[in-house]
Amino acid sequence: MELQAENPYQSPRAPLDSAPAAPAIRGLLLYAPPAWKFLLLSFSTLNLYLLIWFYRNWVAVRRARQVSLSPVARAFFSDVTAYFCFKQMEDLLAKRLERQSVQLHGGLMALLYLALSVMAYTPDPFSMIAILAPLPVLWVNLRVRATARSSAEDVCADGRLSWGAWTLVVLGFCLFALGWGVEFFPDSA
């Protein structure tokens, strides 16, 4: 009687079907609000709104790519992760719309965003330039919106201002006015 041992290192004998095609990116909704909403929330919250913008787009990238990444950490360190976010958004739009890349100019915009964000840590007269940090992100946002408008598919999520956003706007403008008042009238208190 002869024992027939199976080779544990042998490949499976069952017929394998062809590999399934990569799933189409369904439900891709990048966050690209209208310019007025973006600027209003950015300036009224002193650029803290950019954290929300980056967070929501990193969540969209995570869903579409089905990868494990931390949108909170990437949004918090958006100064250094902006290029990667812009690149992922560009790739997702190109793949979803099945055409050439949409040319968000992510590298240049990320560099400008980093430079303007770093200006917040410079001495006082130059630190005011940091308030312009949303402008490169706004450029990318507008390009995403233009690409979404030119396609028949819904690839862009935006909405009206919610009551929470209006609360942020009112609170932010009050704090902004208080900050400017203290800056320009320091001895009146």
C-alpha cells in the first residue's frame, strides 16, 4: 500500500476564472462647494474651513480608492499633504470621466498653499499674507467644479449653507472684527 502525500506547495488544481475587472468608481463625490461659499467660510473662520475641505476630499479619496488612510491626520497636515490630495482628486476625476487628466495644476497650487500657510509664522506685517492661503485651494476647487459641470455624471458634492455653517460665519466674523479691533486700537481697552 503506497501513501500518496499531497504537495502543500503545489498551486491549486481548481480552474480559476479570469480576474474580475476593477470595479468602476461609483458614488465619487468630491467636495467642491461654490466659490462664494468657499471664500465666505474660509475667511470667516480664518482658514480653519480648509481643514473641513481637505477632510471631506480625503474621505472621498478613501471611499473611491478603497484604501486605509486617515483623513483627519491628512487634513490636519494639509500644508504638506495638499499635493497628494490634489493629485488623487485629479486621478479620480480622470478615471471616473474616462478621459485625459483634468489638469488641476496640483503641484504649483500645493506649493503656493504651503508658502502662504507658512507666512502665518512670520513676523507681524507679513503674517497677514497667510489669509490668502485659500486662494490656491480655491483654484483647484473651481477646476473640479468646471470638470464636473462639463460631464454628465455627478462627481461633485456641494450644498447650501447649513445652520451650523451660518453659525460659523457669524461667530467667525465677530472674532475677526474683535481681532482687527484689538490690532488697530490696542490702547482703547
